[in-house]
Amino acid sequence: MRTGSEPATARSPLRMRLWLSLWGTFWALFGLLAFSLTGRPGWAAACAVLLALTILDLGVVIHRMRQGAHYQPGRDVPPYEPDRGGRPQWRRPDPGDGTKPP
């Protein structure tokens, strides 16, 4: 729900997530190789799991970046009326003959 107090130039942090994913991928790969070569299979497995997660996040970020910008209402669009809770009251239509429905 729009409240009208959103910044006019709000941006998604996808570019920052991209660089952090690349940084994490580099270090997870480095850790995987280093721990594999030194004979520490537990730490190598932990780095392999971390590497899989960073590659998955990298794929999600690239997918979202390729989707492009989505529609954002401009300053001329008023904010939505806030939800006051509760259900709207249903009213019977007026019959049109001057009498009120019961």
C-alpha cells in the first residue's frame, strides 16, 4: 500500500547485492580450494554450501536486473486511502420509487 511518504528517487539495492554476491563468490571459492588442498573436508563443505548460496543469489540478482524498472506512480498520483480495517458495509440499492428499503 502506498502511503505517499516514499522517496521520489528510491532505488533498489540490486547493484550493491550484485557486487556483494561477486565478493562472496570469490571468497567462498577461495576457501573451498584452500580447505580442500589443506585436507579439511568439513570447512571445504561449508565453503561449498556458501558458494552455492552466493551463486544462487547472483542468479536471482541478475534475473531481477534484467527485468528492468517496474511502474512507479509519479508525484501527481495521490496516495491510496489507508485501510481502516473492517469490512465495507453492503447497502441495498434504493428501489427508485421514493420508498426506502427495509
